[in-house]
Amino acid sequence: SKRADQTLSGRIDCGIVPDRGRTRTMRQKRCVACMLLLLHLPVTSALRLQHIDVVLVGPQYASNVGQALRLCACFEVGRLKLVKPEYDRDADATYERRFAMPQGRAVRDERTIVCDTLDDALRDVEFSVAFSGRGRANDQFAAAAPALAARVDGRTALVFGREADGLRAEELARCGASVEIDSAESLNLSHAVSIALADIYARADSEAPAAPDVAPDATIDALVSRLGAALGADEGFRATSRGKVSACVEINVASMAW
């Protein structure tokens, strides 16, 4: 614009010219500062039940899903999967989030998957156990819980059915095992989830958590190489943070602008 041209002209007339080199230097310093911070970020421990998927088949109420989200956060569950929810999640999003509370909302946003079929939900798990009532299960949950808690080498799905009538016969057959939580009356969906997760969580080996997921050495070396170049360091400048930077910090070294 005319005013902008006059302003720039005035700066030039007064000997004040925009210092593009200085701006570039400041940007480089900010990048270096950010990289130094990343190199000292602590590695977050893996979730205790990272290997567990909670699968809700045909949930009918946003309130129950919200409570399940909160439970997944409290008991450090890897993922929550919803198989063809029978309520409008978009319309009831506020209601669902309200019951999830702040911690459950993080699970909703980051670790929840909606599937069209139970087969889709179980596609990437190695073992699945269905929770059922009315005498249709093969075993009592109390008896099966120790073995479930000990399964840490692959993904395990805990599958729960609809609030009204639970899992159907073909859905039970799709799972590797079926258990029943001993109770005088039928349990609410979220109550069943809480009992199962609390038991497995308590039995999980908290003394030997899963190895943290750290960034590959090549990523750290490339990051430090760029840092050394920015600082004008000699060839002896090398990475000392291998195995210390969390892989959850996604760094695309190749695309960094300097």
C-alpha cells in the first residue's frame, strides 16, 4: 500500500533498513533452543495396560462411553474401540465428553477408534475375551484374571456388549474366550468395564514397566548434526542423548527450515 511504501521509504531515508540477516539469525537461535529442549525432555513411561484394547460393541448411551473413556485413562489402557455405536456421537459429543471428564477426553481425542464391525476391531489383536452374562460364558472372570494380566506380549481385547442385551451369539463366537463377572444381578456396562480393568491393573507388573518408546539413534544423530552445524561446532560434536528422547516427539529433521 501507499502508506507501507512511505514507511519503508522513511526507514531507508533515515538509514534504517530491515535487517533480514538478523531476523534469520534470531530464527536459527530459536530453532537451536527448541532442539536443546527436546534433547532434555524426559521419556514418558509406557502405559501400564498399553497392550489392552477395550472394545464396546454397539454402545447405546453416550454416558456409558464417557465413563469408559475415563476408566481407560485411570487404568492406563492403550485404546478404546467403539463398534458401530447405536447413538449419534456427533449429536451427543458434549454429553460423552462431560462423563469422560478431562482425563477421559484425552483418550477420546487420541486413543479412540470407531469400527464398523467387531472383525475390524479385532483385526490387529492377538487374543480377545468376551464379557457376557446369563450363563453363556465359558469361565468366571475371577478365575481368568491372572492369565489375562500375564498376557503382555501381544495386544489383548476386552470385549463388552450392548447395555440392553449384551453380545450376540456370533459375536461371542468371534472372541477367543468368554468370561462372566460374578454378581447377583446384571451390571451396567461401565461398571463391568471398571471391575475388569481394576482387577487386571492391580495384577499388572508395575515393578517392571514396558521399555519406553524412544526415538531411533539415526533421528538423534541427524538432529544433533543440524544443531552442530548451526552452532559452527567441529566434527567432535556428537550425540549424547541416544535412548533418551521420547519417540512421541515427532521431529522431521529433513524438513527443518534454517
